[in-house]
Amino acid sequence: MIKVLDSFVADKIAAGEVIERPVSAVKELVENSIDAGAASIIVEIRNGGKSYIRVTDDGCGISFDEAETAFLRHATSKISSIADLDNIVSLGFRGEALASISAVSRLTMVTRRAEDMSGVKLVLHGGRVVSKDRTGCNTGTTVIVEDLFYNTPARRKFMKTDAREASSIIELIQQYAVCYAGIRFMMINNGMTLFTTNGDGDPYNVVRMLYPNIARNGLIPVENGHIKGYVADPGSTMNTRKGQLFFVNGRLVSSALIEKGLEEGYQGRIFSGFPAAVLFIEAEPCDIDVNIHPGKQEIRFLKQDEVKKEISDAVSYAVMTDAGIPKGFVKNIEKAPEKQLNVDVQQKDETEQTSIRDFLKNLDRHEPYVPSESVEMPATAEEKEEIYTPVSMPAQAEIQPAQKPAPFEFSDLVFKGYVFNTYIIMQDSDELYIFDQHAAHERIFYEKFMRGYNNSAHSPQPVLTAFTISVSNDVYSMSGEWLGDLIRMGYDIEDFGDCTFIVRGIPPYMTVDEAEGFARGYAEAAGEAGGSNKVVIDKLIMKSCKSAVKAHDVLSEQEINDLMSELADCDNPYSCPHGRPTFIRISSYDIERSFRRK
């Protein structure tokens, strides 16, 4: 028998979609505070947020008449019609947060608008109003959430340890403190204040304070069109993506598209790990869909290719420069603050960049607190003074434009030595550069092969004896997806029937054995997502690696000069095709620090 669920049962089910863990509740409350125009926000949690969450702000507050309405499902001040869904500029808009949180907790809200003589104290248990009274309080809103999921024990079973739940909340507040650097954030865990940001509007200062691992070697400013922020140099990677913070129109998001654009922006210079990045992306509200995830953690871009390219171009513009050269002594030496804050960026003409990706495109494209009757939030005078000092700063992060710099100049380098028959030492006015001869030569050969491929007509070179390659039935059925690629590369190849192909001509830049192995591997990888691309990459890298001078091969000074000259002419002289740096730099400051002169 089909029946309509009781509204309170339905509310608890719906709450489970929006409020999965304590961090979900904190996220919704903090976003409400930001939308309310807060200049200061306190977040306090106990027992990982399971027993106690408090979010206090100095925002616009809520009137006595509307306080109870705010806890009705789908009650919102952010939108009023379906057309508004195409122009969402606030973080919250669906009117589900307060209703969902109150349905699964004991909740107290104390709020007052600046124009009201008194505020309101509203208490709800399990979504039902217990009391509503006028009270004295400061301008703004405090929401206290206690005993989260007390009435849905099944949900409590799936919560993690107090420490892990607290960690998620702390990380969330750190992230919002970066994005909204003009807001003063205070984070309190089990009575201990973990951090307080100053709300000066500079996200870089917040990153250095809250994410020392990200900023340990300095960050490179990024600014290009709708993309702003900071990225790490290619040599400063992390083991996970936790160092990557993405904000779209002030909204913290996870996005595979942004991750891909970031990766492509490094032009193949990441040897291992993930580059740290803090990116602020502005998009027309009508060009994004922020309503595809219950927690609003994911968004969908309408113009995906354009967004990815703009991100890639912005990152490339920043890292393909002097600022993007990996630094020596990075593990033990801190970069001087003035050097961290003033990093110049410039790039070679983007249309001249050559990378593996370009080649592939050519192929295919947080003891419970109970407020008194006369509530004064925060509880102590010291905390009150800390929180309610007005901050005349814009809330959201504002990235200051980077100064226009000059690109890295090989012509300024002076040869200073050659060590271990592998590393070339060069110097300019106050920097020392160490070049890896093998990596540098790999890059040179790789780009030569690329130019040869791109510029040649790819006419097949006949072979004396034709040979055949046999494939499995699944690969044979997909020949339409890979056979044309081989022909464009310079193969004279055609279907020979019975899952076999005959090859009568090969690319002029391959030997017969190379051509046969390559064609067979390319076909076999066709059934894997991206498999063929991997084969192409491996082939080009292997060929350039085999051709390049090896470590310990002794070079004369003239050969070194020729090597440097050819590297300078490369479109990407900063890394070998594997992503390893071709050279690193050590500043005179770093050396002086090592000798305790600084």
C-alpha cells in the first residue's frame, strides 16, 4: 500500500541528503553567515561537532517575525522564481539548510537585525519549535547545534571518530578563510582557539598562515581573464590533491574539469604528485549549474572546453617562466617573505608552445552551551571584542595583479663549471643554475621529433618486405578509431581480413622494428580509455630518451654551449618529456642561509 509519509519523517529523510556529517552542518551555517554579509565569523565545535556546533556572525540578522519561517523547508530569501536559478550569486539558495539541521538536532538560534531594539531566541528540537522569545543580543546571528543526529541513531553509527570529524570541519573553515580573506574567521575546537585570521583581504597571507606546506617555497601569482590565484612551481608537488583549492564565484567546489585544466597548464612539467594551487574562478551565473549536488560541492560548467582552456592558459602563463624554475635547497631553507610576495610571471607566445597534450589533440581530438534569557554573543567580553570589530574590507579574496616581468633569459647565463660529467653550472647576477645534460638533451630531441612530425607530409617509406599485425576481435571491430591515426602518422596500412592488417610502408622517422612494435601497441591500446594516447606518449619519450646524451657522457665546453643554445630555442626549455626539470636554481640568498650568513 502506498501512503504519504508523515512530514517529520519526510523531513528527517530529506535532512540526510543535505546533512551527512557534522561538517555538512557547519558548511551550511557558515555559508549562511557569508551570505548575511558577515565581516567576522566564529566557529566552535566539541567532540568533532557531534555534541556541539556554534557558528556566530555579525551579519544582517533575522527579524522576529521571520525567524521561525527560516526553518521551514524551502524557505529562502535568495530566490523567488525559476528564472533566478539561472542567476545564483549567493552560496545558499534552496532553503534546506536550517530545516535539515534542525530536523536532526537540538538547535538554538539567537539573532538580531541592526534596526531592531531586541533580538529573538528560537529553540527547536527535532524540527519542532520548543520556544520563541525576545531577547537582548548583538547584531548578527548565532546558531548552536547540539546532539546532532540524536533522533536518527542509524546516521550516528556512520560518523567517524571525533578527531576525523573535527579535522574535516577545520579544513573546511581554512578553505573558506582563504576564499573570503576579508572576513575574520576564528576556529575553536574543544575550547582551544586554533586560529584567527585578520580579515585583511589578502588570501596569500591566509594561505601562508593556514597552509604552510602549500606556500613553503613561495607561490606564483596567476591572473588571466576570469582566472586568478596562486600555483606552486612544477618542482613543489604534493602527494595528494589536498593542496588544491578551487573556488567558483566564491563557492568551494570539487571539479575534475578544473583539475584537468590545472594539469594541462603545467605543460607536462609535473614529474610526480600533484601541484598545489589556489584558484579563484569567476563565471557568469547563467553558465554554471550549482544545483547538481545536495551539498552543492560540485558544479557543472556550460562551456567546459572554454573554461578548461582558460585555466590551462592562465596556469601556463604563470609557470612557463623564470618563476616556474624549481628551486634548490627547498627542504631546509625557507624562502624570504619578500621573494614569496613578489613573483613575476611572463610566458612565451602561447601559440608557440609545444607539448605532449598538443600532439594528442592533433590525433583526436567540530559541556553544551545554553544561552541565558538575555543573550550576549559571544559569551565573554574578550571574545566579544575580538569578533565585533568592524572590518572595512571586501569579504571575498582579491588577488593583486602581478607585476609584468621579463621572461627567463638564457643569454644572461655565464658558464661556471661542469660536475660529475652530468651537471652544467651556469650563473647570472644573483642566481646559480644547475642543468641536467640528459634531461636538457631529451627536451631538445623531443621537440625536434615533434617538429619533424608536424611539418612532414608523412609519406610512407616503403618496406622491402610487407609485414602483418594481428589483433583480437574487439580491437579489430574498433579499427575505425585507430587505423586512421596510423595512416596520418605515415603508415601504409590496410585491412587484410581475419583480424589482420598488412603494412607496406612505415613512417620515415621509424625503423621497421620500431614501426611494427608501435603499430601493434597502438592498436592493442585502442580498447582502453586513453590507452592509445599513452602509447603515443611513451613512443615519443622513448625515442627522444634514446637519442639524448646520457649522464656521465663527457661534453666539451663547445658541446655544452651548443646544448644551451639549442635548449634556449625550445618552446618548453624547463622540463624533459617525462616532466623532470631540465634545470634548477639556487639563489645567493639560499646559499648564504645555508652558511648561516642570513
